[in-house]
Amino acid sequence: MPNLASPFVAAVAVASLLLTTDRSCAQQHAPATGSVTIAEKTPTQATFSLRWPNSWRNQRNHDGAWIVLRGADPTRGPLRLAAEGHGAIGKTPAIVTPSQDGLGVFVAPAADHRGDVEWQVTLQLAEPAPSAIEAWAVGMVLVPAGAFELGDDDARALRFGAFHRVGSEGKQPLVFPVADEAELTVAATPGALWYARDPAGYQGDQSGPIPAAWPKGTRAFWIMKHELTQGEYARFVDAMPTAWRERRIAIPNRGEEAATFSLDRDGARIVATAPNRPCNFVSWDDTCAFADWMALRPMTEFEFEKAARGPQRPVAGDYPWGTADAKALARQVTRTRDLAMATIADEAELTETTRAKLGASHYWVMDLAGSLWERVVSAGHPAGRAFLGSHGDGVLSTTGGHTNADWPSMDAKGAMAAGVGFRGGAEYFATASEDDPTNPQSRTAVRTYAGWGGAHRTKTYSARAVRSVDAP
């Protein structure tokens, strides 16, 4: 490592906002041209149609879409939504939940369901709509509130920085229970949270405490179902002023690795020729800019483990799909960085018995191990521990970057971001090494680079954002 589908743009016209357009897509959430209709007699109502495949709601959790409405001016934030008056009509009952900050809504199945969903959605604006509106949506998965366990008591995972609870004298380390959001002591004393640290400090500084305000995963949050796609990122960059674009995209020189990045300039447009491919070559600040634009936020490494494993007790050496091996995993990275076994039809087969085949987490979040690295806010650096979990407000800086003061930021050289770490591993098409168990997938608890703040763009770094569920 140190050396080494779906905001969807819309315009005022007939209503049609899609979370997918092509059932042969490599990913479920491909960007699509859609539209928003503003009623002439009710200029504070926006209406559009919304659909996506393979939705679900069961006793464990459900998926949904996070939607923000934006005007044509990219320097302004999302249109403010009213606290009530929203609805969705379709064959499947839906629930539309506005955020308390009024920046967006979640639309999700309201009753047990498995399969495609389609609704006519009406959102009530807090003020009259501008002359043009774009609707942006991203597919999400709800991670419910509740306690969980961090780490792994597998000796190999402990060697590579897995969190654990220090045992009493002579006793083996144990997994660490996270019961609430209270401050946590980090110390090599019995009962405290601890982790191994290599000489370079890539696992973290072994310091603390981890403050109460730092999101630990016991409160409910939403997480992007898939990694950011190249189509999603192209649409985001394309919406920016020209000066901002140059900061948010760097098209690599052509070659085998560079060919995995399909974004390019088509006249005045930024386009992706492989829109459904997971997006690589994004920096930490690129990730944060996208999260801010969508009124989302980065996730912490505790939240990564909660999304991967849920409340289940860790299986020694487990991956996010719940087993300690990857022999059944059919969802593999190709040389182009596309994912095999990642079509809509493939994901329709996802059940509890096929999770290990499709690489889905306990909550059916896709590709938390393998594919591309997941950048997280690290517990192993003061700048990471200063993270408060604030959401983006959709208003970027004058240079097109995020504006949240508590989020880790890149240094002046654009190489490092103190407080950032990496989880989940990535495919390097090289022989796996016992000294670096992160290729082609990393086990859930392994923290080989969880305190290393690499912020630059490269072939194996991607992005995924989350949003906290508003407190009641």
C-alpha cells in the first residue's frame, strides 16, 4: 500500500428518475438521465418516478434510496425540503423519510418485500422551486442500531492490528464489545481497547481516548450499497464549474492500469464509458467532495466492521460474508476492474445462503472486502478521533472541496490525509503474501493500513459514504 450507480441527474420535463436503466449492467446502480416535474399550480411540489431492482425489506434491515434535489447552480446546496407532505405511490408500499436538516429524503419499502420497486415520488419543497431542478439519488442500505463486537481473536488478525479487548494477566485477547457511543479508553490494560502496531505505525498510534462524539456504529446509519461507480462520479464532476473539475479529476496516462478508469472529456462534458464499474483513481478529497455534495459523510472504521458483521460474534478470521475463507466467492475483480457475478440478475440471487458467493455483508452491503479499498476515518490518529460525524451540507468550497471542519483533509501536497485509514483490501493481481493479507480481499478485522493516511489517486482506491439516521 504505501509503496504500492447512483446520483442521477434530472431536468424539468416529464418525470422519470431511474436507479438503473439496463438490466445487463455490471452494477445495479447505473446513472440515468431522468427528470423532475414541478406542478404549475403548486410550485413547491416536485414529482418524479423512481425505481430500482432487487430491493428488500425483511426483519433484519432494508435498502433504500437517498435523494437530494438541486438547482442548476452548482455553487448552491440542495433545495430545502419541508418536514412533511412527501409521498410515494406504487404497487409496493413505500415510506418517505425526510432528514431533519431538510436536505434530502430516504425512500424505502414500507413492508416486507423482495424484488424490483417503482414509485411516483412527490416531495414538498420548503420554498418555490427554481426554473430547473436536478434530482440526485444513491442506493443505500440501513444498518440498524445496536451493540456489536469489534475485532477478531484469530492470532493472524491480531498480528495485523485487529481491535481487541485486553485479557487479564495470562489470558488471551478477546473481541471487544461496543455497547454504546460512550468514550473508549485505548490502553494495554485489562478490559481496554487495544491493537498491535507495526514500527511504521500503519495500524495507528495506540492512543486515545476515542471520544463519545466519534461515530462507533451502535446508532443506526445508512451506507452506500455499492462502492461509488464511475458513472456516478462522472455525473458529479460533469455538474461542476470547469475550474472545480480540474481539481476533482485527473485522467491517468493510458496503459493497462489507466485503462481501468473510464472517465474522459467529451468536448465540454465529463463522461464515463464504463459507468457501472467501481470508481478508482479518487483521492480522499474527491471522496469528501462527493459526500458533501450528496449531504452524506465519511464512515469510521468501527462503522465498517458493524456494516460488515452486524451483531454476530466474529468467526475467527472471518470475511464480511461471514465465513473464514473465500473459496465460494464468485464475485471477482477482472483486469478492467469490473466485477464478475455483479449483474442485476446475479444480485437477484442474493440470500443468506448465497452471501459467500456474492460477497455480501451481514446487512447485504456489497464488496466491503476485495474490489477496491474502502477509505475510513481512523481511530488511530488524533485527526481521525476528532471526527464528529457531521453531514455535508451540499455546499462545496470555492475550489470544489468539502467544507466540514471535522473531516480529515489532505495535506498541501495532496499525498496524505492524517486521520484516514484503509479497510477491506483490494485485488492487485499478484501472489498473496503472508506479510500483507489484504490481496485480493482482507478479512473483516484486519487493520494493516487502518492508520495510514494515503490520500492520493491510484488504481485500487475507491469511495463509499454513509449518513446517520436522525435522532428521534
